Amino acid sequence: MLERCPTGIPGFDELCDGGLIRDRSYLIAGPSGSGKTIFAMQFLYNGAKEYNEPGIFIATEERPQNLRENFSVFGWDLEKLEEENMLAIIDATSAKIGLPTDEKYVDVRPFDTRSLIDNIITIQDEIGALRAALDSTTAMGFAMQDPSKFRVELLKISTTLEILGLTTIMTAEVIESGMISRFGVENFVTEGTIVLYYTRSENVRIRSLEIYKMRGTNHSKKIHPYDITSEGIIVHSREEMF
Ligand SMILES: Nc1ncnc2c1ncn2[C@@H]1O[C@H](COP(=O)(O)OP(=O)(O)OP(=O)(O)O)[C@@H](O)[C@H]1O
Ligand SMILES: [Mg+2]
């Protein structure tokens, strides 16, 4: 039996026999506003709070301070987790856009995967992390231009994190609901792909998700609705979209 790493996201783990497979990397693909960042942070937050597993969040598109503020709305005190060494947020945004930062963990060479991996190794030594989130891969893809190079670099990152014993969620922004990656390569280098849909039905938008692929396990093949509530994501695992 492969060991599981539950996301703790209500309704999700039962769609895949109890959670993600430990020490593997997963892609969450979805359009802007679909809930990728929330899914990724909820995975780390639950890991810290419910399973006593520290996590590393790599923020390539949002400043850590914005994340702390946005998630405080859910009642999640990220700063407290950071003080307790249960969470580390790497600021991989500021250097990229030439802004100063007083964050504790900063990726000073944001387009260099080796420096990112070194950073992760150092932090893992420090806090004993078991989970990671890379939000998002899309900026890296744009920086590298060549999809084949991006594919190799992503494979390097996902494989290294697996060897380090980190169960990882990587996000990918897509332009259209239903696409599984932005550059057509991201899904190949991860052990599983979860697709978030954000579709319009008459005058409302409906959120739903699908486990598109998950190697090494049985999983639901259906599309299930989910909500973003004042407590984060809730998946309605017994309901289906049609
Ligand atoms: N407290 C809340 N209650 C309900 N919905 C919320 C709450 N906070 C955020 N949301 C919803 O979550 C969305 C943001 O989710 P998130 O940041 O995870 O999206 P994303 O997929 O990462 O988008 P992007 O690709 O632009 O980064 C908001 O647009 C809003 O619809
Ligand atoms: Mg996001």
C-alpha cells in the first residue's frame, strides 16, 4: 500500500482513496480565480494544523504579505504557523520585479531552478518540511520561453522534491476552463493532475473539479462541484456535474 498524504480539504481525499500519494508532485490546473492558490495553501495549512507536518510555500506571483492578509479572512493565522516553524513562505516574487523585501526567505534568483532547489533544501533542513506548494509554475514557463527546457526544469524540481520527501502541489494557470496546462508540458512531469473548472451557467459561475490523472491509485473519474467558503474549499464529493 502506498502511503497517503491527506489534503484535509473537505470532500477531496475520498475522491482518491484517502489523499495524495506521499512524496509525489501534483499539478492543479485552472483559470484565474478558480481557487488554485487557496487549494495549495489549504493543503499546507491542514498539513500543519491537523497532521503536524510543516510545509514550504513558494510564492512566485504574490507577495507573502498579501497571502497572509488574504488568508486571514479564512481565519488562518499564517504568521503564527511561520513563527512555530510549521510554515515557510519563500518570496519568489519581489526579486523578479525588482522590489526590495524584508521577508525571511527570499528567492534572489527567481528564474534559476538550482537556486530555488537550494533554497528549499536549506528550509527543509531548518523546519523538517514534509509538504510543499509551488504557486505558480506558469511564470517560470514564460521566463523560459522554450517549452522543452521548461519541461526539463519542472521535472528537475518535481523529482528533487520527491526525493527530498516532500509531497508537492504545483499550480498551473490556464486560459480556458478545462485545459490541463498552459504550455502543454506541465502535466507530464507530475504524478497527478487536478483540473479546476470555473464555468458560466446563465448568470452564475460554477466551480467544479476533476482528478484528471493520478498515477498509482484508483480515483473518481467524475467532475464534482466545490465551493470556496469562508473556511476555504469544500468539495461536494457525492454530487456530480453534468
Ligand atoms: N472568503 C472568501 N469567501 C468566498 N470566496 C472567496 C473568499 N476568498 C476568496 N474567494 C474566492 O476565491 C478566488 C481566488 O482564489 P485563488 O486566489 O485561489 O484563485 P487562483 O486560481 O489562484 O487565481 P490566479 O490564477 O489569478 O492566481 C476569489 O476570486 C474569490 O472568488
Ligand atoms: Mg493564484
